Amino acid sequence: MNSMQSAIGLQAETLLIAVLVAPLALALLGAIRSCRRHAPWMAVLAALPALLCALTVPVGTTVASSWLLLKGQFGMDATGQFFLLFTAILWLLSALFATGYMARDEKRFRFFFGFLLAMGGNFGLILAMDMLSYMVAFALMSFASYSLVVHTQDPEAVRSGRVYMALVVIGEIFLFSALFLHAGKGGDTDLQSLSGVLAAPNVALLLALGFGIKAGAVVLHVWLPLAHTVAPTPASAVLSGSMIKAGLLGWIRFLPSGGGGDPAWGAVFIAGGITAAFYGVAVGLGQKHPKTVLAYSSISQMGLITVAFGIGLTLGAGASGAAAAVLCYAFHHALAKGALFLGVGVVGGIEKQSGMRVWVTALLGLAALALAGAPLTTGALAKTALKTAMVQLPPGWEKTLAILLPLSAIGTTILMGRFFFTLRRFSAHHRVSQIEMVSWIVLVLLSATVLFMLPFSGPFASAMMKPASIWLSLWPVAAGAGLTALVWWMSRRAGRGIPWRPPAGDLLVPVEWLSGAVKRLASTLMDKAAWGIRAHFDKKTEGCADHALERIEIWESGFGRWNTASLIFAGIVCALLVVLSRT
């Protein structure tokens, strides 16, 4: 019996290692010129160990390495197993979809290289059990995704990549600072040990902001609609479905509440989540590209997940219903939103006059109805879990959310109506392949069924079948559909569309204008200062002044080079590590 258990344990550990190694090893193999033609199927193969691991490896299995990342440790806990399941499903089917979608793209090998690296980082941060391994995996996923965002290399993609990279760097700085401070207080880098340490207010703020960037929290969300729109469709699916959940998982891992809860931070997350839920709908209604509409829908839906997380922070250790609501919403949103993004590629690859486009659009409507929380869908199950958690809140919060959540469902339904309106004019300029169609249909079916099969969803599935629950799920969707039809009819009669046209990235536009104004002002002042320096010297010393200014320009140009700047940055990081190690 002991030998059999040892063999099973060894198989589980081997599978854990395969999850971490397969994407990175296959990415390096795909970089070899003779192996590049196999890169698409390498991406599919790399996701299989993660799916098998989520389905078969028991909770509590760990793998430690004495040589990797200062005794790096990876393992499976209950939360990680859940996140790994929907993450592996989405990466696998998106990779399968990409084999057809990217087949005629000349830069497809570079795409799959970044795709595999981002996949490895995503799997790694889910399984990481120590702080340094988590940070390395998180950074790998974030930086590798840059190649997916700028894949087309047109001006819009370059701008989106610049914004994405700026926020990634800011987020990494926040997280690096917060986790070192947090580990210094707890005296350990093990995540299980850190989970019992209540984060100091300054650390909690840095964690909330750092992970909030990845989760698309309002104000920090500006990268999301830009990146999701320009990235190839398979990349958009994993960006919105899986990688955005890395921020949520970070909150869960590093912002645990004490036994009595943390009402102050809970209120912050609930208020921020409500704001995101309505803000995403309001701005998304004015967008013209279907993927941009879906990106703002992700901001809105992540707001609802943030509300559930805030409820858990407010109630503390006894908020099992809130934890279940967070997991249900994360799973539901990942697969439903992935199906919607891949569906954009499918519908765009079918001729507009084709009869196939009608039934494909109808099948896509199932995922949209689930996102709106229609009765008997996974969205309704997630909303039931959230309403169950709300009951434990103080009366003020409970009544407020009881009013706002149905309004949010109405808004989501209208936003999905806008999505289908933009989709009817969309063309992806490629003919959809059979493998794209099959992988998309499988994802739609899984998004509609798998959540009901998970053990903890049983009570919520029973509760949502009650007539009262069905009515509470039905009327907001019906009201939203009615309002959508009314707006469409009025716009047809008026002969013009929605006047509300905020640009994608919304809040980024005034920031870019302000930064441009500051840059122009600084340039003007520097020019005047340089002119004043030259005018100050007489003819004898003017040559010295010119020489000094030329030297300054040379130094400035040298510091701006990538190799010099990287060495300076590396030196600063090393100095910081030395200081932290001695404190």
C-alpha cells in the first residue's frame, strides 16, 4: 500500500513539474528554425499537462527545489486547483483555435513563442507556493503578453503595447515593494505562512493597486480595452478570460482577512466593484469594435467579482458563501468571455450573407445570455452565489446591493445588445477553418455546463431553480432586452446611432494630452535655458559653453540607450536587494 501511494505521489509530482516545464521548454524548442512549423501544435500540447494536473493531482501535493529560486516551491491547493482548471481549459482551446486562426499569419511563430511563455507564467503563478516563484511567474506572464498585444505592429498596436507595458512596470514595482515588506513582517516567503499575516495598511494599498492593474480595476483599467482590441483573437480570449484573473488570485493569496474581517478594506472593494460594474457598461455602450465592447464588459464583470471579494473581506473567516461566489464568478466569466472573444473571430470569418452566420450568432447568444445572468445559465448560478453571500452583510450594504445588482444585469444585457449590433458589420478578413469552429463550439458547451458539475455548486444550482430565483434572474434580462430593442428602433427612426462615443482607453486620453503638454512645456523651458546659457558667455567662453552642452547631450543620449539603461537599472535593483537583505 505504501509503495502504491508513493508511486501515485511521484506521478502527481511529475505532472506538476510537467505543467511548469512544458510551456517553457516547448517555447524554446519552437524558437529553433527547424521546429517552427510545429509551434502551433506545441502550444496545444503545452496546455494538456495543466488540464490533467487540475483533474487528477490531489490537493496538498507539492514539489520543492533547493536550487531553483532560493528553494522555490510549487504545489496544489484547493484555490489553485480551481483556477488551474478553467485556466487550462481556456488556454488549451484558445491554442487549438489559434492553429487555424494564425495559419496564414507570417508572424505566427513569434506569436506562439510569446503565447507559450505567457502560458507558462500563468500556470506558474497559480501553482507557486513561495513569494519569489510567484513574482517570477507573474512577471513572465505579464512581459511575455506584450508580444501578443503588439503582434500586428500597426500604430494602434504599438500605442496599446506602450500603455500596457507602462502599467505592467508600475504594477511590478508596486508588487515587488509590497511583497518584500509583507515578507519582512512575516519573516518568511512561504505563501501559506504569509496568508496568516494581516497586511499593513501601506502594504495592502500597494497590493490592491498592483493586482488591480491586472484585474482591470477602474482608473487602472485603461490598458485593457486597448490591448484586448488589437491582440489576435486567441490572445484576446486568454487575456480577458485567464490572465485578468491573475489579479484576482493575487488578492486572494495576499489579502486574507482576519477572523473578524476587515470592514474598511471590504467597503473599498465593494464600492470599487460597484463603480466598475456600471462604468464598464456606460463606456462600453459607445464603442464601435466588438472586441472593445467585450473588453469593457470584462471591466464590468470583474467589478462584480470584486464585490464578492469585498464581501469576503468584510465578513472575514466565516464568509464561505463569498469565497464560493468569487470562484463561481471567476470560472463562469473566464469560459463565457473566452467563448465570446473566440466567437468574434468565428463570426468575422463567415460571409455576411451565409446562413451559417445566423446559427453561429445564435450559439454565441448563449454565452451572452450567461454573461447577463439569464435563468438556468452559469451566470445565474454565479449571481445566486453572490446573493447568498449578500445576506450576511450589514443591512445597509445588503439593501444597496439588492438594488444595484439587478440594474447591473440590465446594463450587461444592453451591452451585449450593443456587442451584437457591432458584430453584424464586423469582418475578420479570413475564412474560418474547421478547427476554429470545433474548438469554439466545445468552449461554448463547456462554458454552459462545467460549472454545474463542480461539487460546491450544487446548493446554488438547487437555489437558482426555485421559481422566485428564476424570476429574479429573468426580469433584468427581459428589461435589458426590451430597452435594447427600444433604443435600436429609436435610432433607426432618427437615422443616427448613439451620440456617446468615448474613445477606447477613455481616461487615458486626458492623461496623454496632459503629459504631452508637460513635455512641450519642459522642452520649451530647456530650450530657453540653453539659449540663456549661451547668451551669458562672451565670445571667448562661448565655445566652452557649447562644448559643455554638447557633452550633456552626449551623456543624455548614452543614458537613453537600452544597454546602458538596463545596466543602471540592474545596479539599482541589486543595491535595493542588498539594502533589504541587511534590514
